[in-house]
Amino acid sequence: MGSPPEKNEGKGFFASMSSGLSVFGSAMHRSVSGFLGYEGVEVINPEGGKEDAEEEAQRGRWKKEERDSYWKMMQKYIGADVTSLVTLPVVIFEPMTMLQKMAELMEYSYLLDQADESQDPYMRLVYATSWAISVYYAYQRTWKPFNPILGETYEMVNHGGVSFLAEQVSHHPPMSAGHAENEHFTYDVTSKLKTKFLGNSVDVYPVGRTRVVLKRDGVMLDLVPPPTKVNNLIFGRTWVDSPGEMVMTNLTTGDKAVLYFQPCGWFGAGRYEIDGYVYNAAEEPKVLMTGKWNESMSYQPCDLEGEPLPGTELKEVFRVADVPKDDKYQYTYFAHKINSFSTVPRKLLASDSRLRPDRYALEKGDLSKAGFEKSRLEEMQRAEKRTREADGQPFKPRWFDLTDEVVPTPWGDLEVYRYSSRYSQHRAVDGSQDAASENEDVETTEFNPWQFGLSSSD
């Protein structure tokens, strides 16, 4: 990353932040081992409340019997990657899959439209990084989305001219590929999450590649997000933090934005805060950015030492939209839209996440049925794999192709999938991507991502 000259004691906040923000404080931890008898378990209160550790540990979504049972079951996984575990109870799930959660990045897609329309190369990065930050309000939800079934898809149309498609392209390791497009941009992602279970928390590492192409000038942007930590999975109030560095690079010009997500410190200090700069190809700061990922982001032109330019002012570029009050799953209005059938294309694919019976049952509040359907789908997935292997047929994604490209990420190498024109051809045959007509009851379509003829009746 670029960095301006060393901090001058006479300079203000932004100059010192520019040279020193990479040094992070630590979050406040309270050990509850002495109270509860569990070794190595900590409870973190992000708001710095005054409750003692025992009282804080008793908070959360779990009943005591469930909490103790779950803790005993999960102890053996401490230190392991738990991305693929199928034993997780539905009580910790939200009625949405990871493919749908990927689509939440499109809520503020107008920011990419503005990046495409901008003549200023640095403002392009201001808009584009604000778009990348905008999804973190949704990511603070503490419920776990369902792992997609291999071959599962999610489609969305009728959102600001954006069409979106995601597909689960691998089961071991779990990998998803996504593509979105409108008249201003294309968005392509290959995602392979890695996790590390730490007992009462889990670290999530985004082993992925995100590319955005702004159509007017063909500018290509590359995004590397920070890792995420989910705290208090079992004991205490569950909350999410994403301390670290986000880098958005303009691969066409060499300009980049480097933003720091501050960790939660003592009594919640620094939580939500983001600060950083847009740098030119010579690694000189050109625009400072500051804000909170749960509220808004602002920008201001700066000098080579990172200080605001005289005669300029801090301007807001993005603000989180209003959200429903007291929503059970902390959903935004856009999250509800994603889960609805108002954004489906004509002749929705039978592999679409919205059709999953376990997701639908959880949405209706039937945890027993949701758990049963989740187990049934997972067994069907194993049966489909046995059928394929017996026939000597490898799994091939329907709408994305595995390339020969393997790219390094901060958390491991990644095999890259490319969006295929087969999807466009499929939609051309089926007609337009207009939403399903009122005469089509898409909700009754049977969920079926299986490649070898399996269905719920098998």
C-alpha cells in the first residue's frame, strides 16, 4: 500500500492515521472459565456493559440445555475449518442461503453506476469502495445462512437494471461463483470461505476473487476484503467484527484505495469505524475516506501528508438505508426482497435457493420441519454424489466454467470460475428476464439442483 510521509506532531488526525492506522488495539475480553468451567472460552461485550462475566455469558439465543449440549458437541472442532459441517442445528440459521447473501452486495449497486459515470479516477475508487463497504451492515447479522447444495443457484432481476446469478460450483471445499451486470458494470466473484473455529467464536477468511469492470472505459477493479470474526457463538450476545484492511485496486491504472476497519476496543471504542485513503499509482494519497460501516462514508481531497486540502469539505458519498424495526433476523428491506419471489426471472430455475424446503420452513417458523428438510437435502446430496461417482461422471457447474487460473490470496490459493454464456443463451430461449407472470406459481416449483435425476420422491 502507499503511505504518506511520517507523522508530523503538528499535523492533525488524518496525517497521523495515514502513517499509524495499521497498529490496532485489542478488543475487551472477559474470561468466563472460572464461572462456567469451560477452558479457553471468552465472552466479549462490544458495548462494554457493566454485567459481570457470568451474567454476560448467560445471554444469547441458546437455552442452557441447548448451549451445554452444543458446546460438548463442538469442542472437538476447536481450531478446525467448520465451513462444511452439516451437524449445525437450525436454531442458529437464518432463512437465507450463502448464495442469496452474496446477492446483498447489489443493494447499493448505484454506487458502481456512479463510479462508471465519474470522470475522476480517484472518485471512481471512492464510489467503488463505498459500494464494497455498503454490504457490511447486512453482514453484521449473527445468524448463519444455509450452506448451498452442490448445483444450487440464485437468480435476481428487477433491481436497478441489475441481473444477478450465483451457483454453488464445489462442495469440498465449498465454493460459489457469481455474476452480476447492468449497463454500467459487470461483477464477477469466485468465493471460497475458510473458517477457524475457536470455541466461542469463529474467524472467517474470504478466500475469493472479486472483479468489477466499469463498462464506459473498461476499467477493471480488484477487491480484497478484511477477515471477519463472529464472537460469542455459544455464550453471551453474538456480534460480528471485521478488523483489518480492505484494498480496492484499479488494475488498469495502478491507483488503489486502502481502508482500515478498526477493531472493537475497550467499551466498544472504534467499533464500526473505517478510515483510509485513495492513492495514485505513485502511492501518494489523493482522497481521504472516513465513516462507519453501519452508518455512512464520506470523502475529502487531501495533500501528500494526508491532510484535508484547504477550501474543501468532507462530503457524504453513501448512507445506510432505513431498515425494519425489531426484525427477527435483522433483515434489511433489501434482504426481504432477495428472499421474495418479486425479483425472479421468468421460468425460475428449479435449483433456486428460494425453493429450498428447509429455508422456507424456517422462514415460516417451523424449526422441526426445517431441521428435517435440511437433513433430507444433505442426504440427497450424498446420494447424488454416489450416483455420479458410480457412473464415472464428475460434477460440472451448469452456468460457470472452471478455468486454469489459480490466484494467490492472503489466505490461500484460489481456483477461478468464469461466467458462461450458456446462461444468456438459456434465457434467450426461455424469453426475457422479466419477473414471472402472475399466472406462474413459482413457489410451488419443486427444488431440484440434482444433475442425475434425483428428486424429493427418490
